[in-house]
Amino acid sequence: MDLIFDILSKLLNIYFYALIIYILMSWVPNARESSIGRLLEAVCEPYLEPFRKIIPPLGMIDISPVVAIFLLRFADQGLRMVQNLLTSM
């Protein structure tokens, strides 16, 4: 059972770093048009889109990725708490 939780946690961490890289790519001109940028867009945009619909941008600043990353970290911590609860039983 621990193996499943560890795999899920690692996948969440990989997705977290993919989101960070995708967000930082917006600061580099034409980075999102590269093959890596298109791959990250295909992976990250379906997750970010609902947050962008709910949270409006503040001028030129889009804070929805911050909320999305926070929720992803929260899910990872929740997964670890469930793992700890199940292993302590």
C-alpha cells in the first residue's frame, strides 16, 4: 500500500514541477511555442483552465496558477496524511 502512495506522491511532485516550468516559460519569449512548451501546455492547461475561469486576473497578473499549485500541494499533503493514518492502524 505504501508503494501506491509513494508513486502517487511522486507523480504529484512531477506535475508540480511541470507546472512551475510551464509558468516560468511565460517569462521567456517564444518558449511556449517550442516542442517542450507545447507538451507542457497539453499537460498543464487542462488543470489550470478551471482555475482561470473562477479567478479573474489582477490587471496583467494571473494568480490562478498560484492557487492551482497551492491546491496541488494540499492534495499531496492530504495523500501523505492518509498514508500515515493507514500505516498507523
